[in-house]
Amino acid sequence: MEKLPVTMSRVIKINLLFVAAFVAVAVVSILVGPAKIGFLQGLKGLLYGWHEGYTGITPSEKTIIFSIRLPRVIFAGLVGASLSAAGVIFQALLRNPLADPYILGISGGSAVGAIIGIIIGLGSIPFGIPGLAFLGAVVTVVLVFVIGRSDKELHSNTMLLTGVIINAFFSAIIMFLISISRNTDLHTITFWLMGDLSLATWVKIIFVSILLVCGFILIYSYARPLNLIVTGEETAMQLGVDVEKTKIILFLAGSLVTGLAVSFSGIIGFVGLIIPHIMRMLFGPDHRLLLPASFLFGATFLVVADTIARTVVPHSELPVGVITAMCGAPYFIYLLRRRTV
């Protein structure tokens, strides 16, 4: 099917639709959960409950809406948007629609840092575990760039293989750390490894949102050069694009955005793989539309997945990564079949 040309008007219209979809999904997610809140009552509470004099909802319902569910929904949106945008970057730069944000081993580095933080008891310290997880991601990025760069150039295949090797090495360390962990820590480690959005707080949201939005703005500013690089690096150079500088900036930005998201949410698989590919199939490869569309749809997708994770099993909660894997694995198989048939 022929794709329509990308114009500013079309970009705005499509993204306004995605914003409306996200708001609708977010409202439903906030009003759904084990604690039953009437839909109309909860909707009015969401709109007016922040006012001190509003009495349409009880204090406990107000706490559930504004202190538990609303932060979690916003946090899920931020993480989903970040992983999806990073997925677009890596799929474009590596020229592989099966690449995802963890392709350079960032998940392994973050996991090692987080598990060490859990084992030594940093859970009670603000930003303790996320701080170590992000440090692990940064160390991984540095290793990949130092090992994978040769002749002052970034070679995609070399970086890809370096990321795979480093991730395998970190997987061995993770198994070792789990084997020596206390039983009381295993539940926390398991949830972190499969994605956990239950610890969202307003402080984390403000901190993460500022950095991630800045990262996305930086990435989006390179949408046109990225389009040219995808068509061919020699062509891009002839048209005035500093290819190596652009690749370094985008690789670093995508890696750090991924590391920041993972350090606070744990490892949530398949979001950065399937969302960019779906958006590319719908709207084409132009990154002026593909990046914001993936950003917004990824946010909506993860909110839906997290809502299912906390409601599908009565009196219990699944790691959100379980739901994304159940959705993503069949689609991944479909992509493989589609590329090989």
C-alpha cells in the first residue's frame, strides 16, 4: 500500500489522534483495578478530586487515584515511549527491523547494577537501585563504543556483535548473583528482571520525564539526517550530513534513554521491537512521523499492558514484562517468518 507523503499537517493530525488515544486509555486504566471505584464517580474524582473541598470521593479513593494509579500510568507511558523511540533509532542505524533497545547489551548492564543494589540493601535509599542500574547501563555503553569502534568509525555489525557478547557475559554474572542471593531478595530481583512499575512516585516521574523528554527532543532534531543515513551513508554525506557524528549522537542518545528507562522500570521486553515496526508498516519509514508516532503509541501500549498485568489475576500482580512478552513473542515469530518466506 502506497504511503501518503509526510507533511507537518499530517504529522500533527496523526499525533493528536495518538494523544487522544493515550488519554482515553490512561483514564480507563486509572479507573480499573482491584479496588472498585464507580466509573462516573472515579471520572469526576479524577477531574475535581485534586481540589481540597471536593467530597465526591472518599479519602481512600483519592489516595488510590492520585497517589497510586495516576503516577503508575504516567510512569508506564514514559517508559513505553522511551523504549519505542530508542527502538526506532537502533532499527534505523543497524538497518535491522528486528533490533531492539537492548541490542547493545544495555539490559544486561542495568540488570547487574540493579541486582547488586538489591543484594546490598539499597532499596530503602532514594534512587539507590536505579542509580546503580543506570551506572551499569553507562558502563555497558562505554564498553560497546570502545570495543566496537575502529578506525574512528562506528561499524554497525561490530557494535552489534560486541553488544551480544557483553550481554552474554552479564547474563552469566546475573545468574551468579541470583544464585548467591537471599530468598527474601529473589522476588524483588525477579520482578525487576521482568519489569516493575509499581514503585512509581511523583519524584521519579518528574526526574525521569525531564531527562527523557530532553532526550527525545534531541533525537527528533536528527529526524531528517536519519532519513538520509537510512537511504545510504554516501548519499547522506554528499548532502551535507556529518554521518559519523550523527551516528555517535543517536547511538549515545538511544542508549542513555534506554538505560534511564530501564534503571527505573526494570527490563520490559519487546516494546522497542514491535512498536516501531508496527508504526513503520502503517506510516512508512520517514522519521519525522515515525519517531513521534512510535513515542506516543509505545506509551499507550505499555499502559494497556500494565493495566492487564495488575488486573488479570485476582488478588495478585504480574510483572508487566510477562504481558509484553506474551504479545511480542508471537509478533516476533511473525516478523521472522515474513522475512524468510
